[in-house]
Amino acid sequence: MSSAPTPTPIPALASAVSSDGTVLAYRVLGDPAARPLVLVHGWAQSSACWGPELLEALAGRFRVVAVDLRGHGHSGVPEAGYDSSQQWADDLEAVLDAAGIGEGGGSGDGTNAGAILLGWSYGGVVVSDYLASRGEGRVAGLVLCGAVTSLSRSAGGAVGPAMKEVTSGGAFDEKPSVALEAFTSFGEAMMRSGSGTDRQRILGLSLATPPAVRQKLLTRRVDHDDTLRGLTVPALVMHGEHDGVVLPSAGQANAEMIPGARHVGFAESAHAPFLEEMPRFLSELDAFAAGL
């Protein structure tokens, strides 16, 4: 008689309070003594975007802290704060504090040597906000995946036709049918491959994000080129070569601005290499972490 399979643990949901009182949710999983990996999702997504398979794989390697940005997922939905780089930095700082990731990068007990910040898509802007405001004291390395780092004319903020189309074609509309049509088209551009389950999850998360939040995230202008040029921590930039949401040229530009950064193109991916080419994504992340 075969034994029952071991159930996959559900990531624990924790919370932090930011400087303006907003409650921020985050998922925690993996060995508390392992190196922290802080996952920062993209526009109109949440910590659920990474998917259970990837989170389980990462939990075997890191102490994973997967953030729900303000207005997304299980976090609070305040009226303000979406246009402030300082507020985004405060938000991420609050999560690091609550998760016990101390100065010098570790968990506070000396068992590891610094967090890896991983920003996907708009998450690249948020981690750049944090680095510009708080510096590298808690950070061992930076990973950008399909990311923009600026909301400006900077080459590191170059968005593609899919992003331009969805923001002009109903992404901010409160009418469900209009938003559904806009995000269905956008979802097709998000992933070139990957499972139908992954695609539907990404679509559902987009629609679950309040329309006003979707719009407010894109109203600000910020340029982090100088922040990137001043970094001293190791960096890895991963980008799908078929990305129509954030252009591959943005990934190349960000890698060129960060001293010593390594750029990796994913030949079979669009905007979500971590789902489309998961084995290679994990392999590249493993190699990066091993070198820290």
C-alpha cells in the first residue's frame, strides 16, 4: 500500500504596517536560517503571481518573503501613496522590519549575509525606490526580471506595445466587460508559453486589482538611472526576448547601468520567464546566489 503524498505547505500570511498606517501583507516560507529572498511583484498582480510550484522550489533554497504591494492582493488599499518613491521605500522597509531582516542584510541572528531583492516588472521600480532611499545595508544582491526601473524616458523604463495598448484600452475602466477585454489581450502578451493555469491566474490577479490602483501606479514619474549607476551589490538582470510589456532593451539598459551586472536573455519567454522557463530561471538564480 503506497503512502499518501506529503502535502505542499501553504505559505504563511503575515502583515506589516507602513509609515502611513497601510497594512501590508506578505507570504513567508522556507528555512528561517536561509538567505532571504524578497519577491516584489509587478503592476496589477500580487504575491500569488509566482505560483505554488515556483514558491515551493524557492522555499527549498531561500527564506522567501513575497510581498503584496499596497493596493494589491491582501494588502490595504489606501487612497494615497502610489505616486511617492519615499512611500514605496517605506513600505518595503516595513516588510523587511516585520520579517526580521536586519541591518547588514541578515535575519538579525547572523545566520545569513543579506537579502536578495527580486523585482519583476513594476517591482523593479519599487526595489529601486528602496535602494535610492535606504541604500544597500540589508541587501546582498539585486535581481531584475522583465523589469523597469524608471517611469520616465530613461532607457531602463522602455515599455512595449502591449503595455501601451492595455493602458489606453480599458485597464482603468470600472466596467467589468471593458476591463476583461483589455486584460485578456494583455494576458496573451504576458506569456509566450506556460500553462493555461498560470495564464488564468495572472489574468485573474489583474482583474482583482482595483481599477483606481491600476491607474494610480502609472501616474508618477521617477528616474532611477543614478541609483543604478551607484550600486555596489552584485546584480542579475533576466529578461524575456519576446517581451512586449517591458521591452528587452530596458533589461539591457538596466544591466549596462549597474556596475558589473550580468544580463541573461530568455529565448522562449515573453514577460514572465520565471513561469515560462522556470528550470532555467531557478538555475540562474541558484548560480547568482552561490556567488554572493
